[in-house]
Amino acid sequence: MKTSEKVVIWSLLGLLVVLIAAWATYKKGWWSLPASREIYVYFVRHSRNEAELVPVRRKSSGRSLQQRVRLAVGELIAGPTEEEKKEGLYNAVPAATRLLDCRVENGTVWLDFSAEVEEGGGTQDMEERLAQIVFTATQFDEASQVQLLIEGKTLKYFGGEGITEVEHPLKRRDFAGFYSGGKP
């Protein structure tokens, strides 16, 4: 076998090894292309004098759990689109609310909001607001509860009427009456 033939064979083998490695890396999810995932945002709809949470799909390019939670809560604060409003969906979270920090540790989502998150509304509005936040933040398998902070501080009660205790992490089951569907 000539030297030039050996070079061609070794080059083809090398190329094959590189292609197999690239394919295996891609299949394991290590490929660095931006991911496009769906996330859900939970808005409120009133029907027959009852409030229910309605999951609405949004696109997310977040790769980490923390990024996806932050994007989902950001979409929640932004509120429903005009078309969604026409479908009867509304947001109990005040538009002036800002998400100051978001982190996820051992299944708990820590959400730090500006003080505006507590402004306006009565007991029902506050319950709807908290339900929206909890369902939006815990849609991910790795996130089962939400610890709410306002301007860096843990509160004992949420809202001016102080009805809902928020000193401990909140779970979906705390607001089960607002949502009868399966998980997203």
C-alpha cells in the first residue's frame, strides 16, 4: 500500500471518529446550540364567580432551571397578550412588580419581588396572585415549592390584610382550588 493511500485511509478514519464523537455529544445534550423550550405562565379567568388558573404557553431559550424560572416569572409579570385578554384572561400580579432575584436550591425557588407585588386588591386578589406565582414557578419537575421574599425580606403574611401566611415555602397544593388540570 502506498503512503498516499495510507494517509487517505487514516484521514477518513479520523473524520469518522470526529463525526461519531460529535453525534454522541449532541445526543447527550452537550451541544451548545440554543435550546428552545416551552414554558407556561398561569393567568386567571373568572367563570361562575370562581377564579381558575389557565396555563398559557410561551417560548423560552433558557437552558438552566434558574433561567427558565426567571423567564417564566418575567412573562407572568408582563401579563397576558391582547388576544389572551380577549379570551378573558387577566393577571392578578401588578404590572409595576419587578423580580429582583431568582434562585433555585434543592427544589425550592426563591423569588424576591419589589414591594409592588403586594399592592392593590383584596383577599381574593392576593390568593390569585400567589397561586399564579407558585404555579408558574413550580411547573418544572426540579422545582416543588416557592419561598417568597419582598425586597430581600421574608414576610410572615402577604398583602395588607395579612390573610395568607408566606413565612414558609408555598406549594401547588396550597392553591389547589385554583387549578384542576394536570401539570404543566
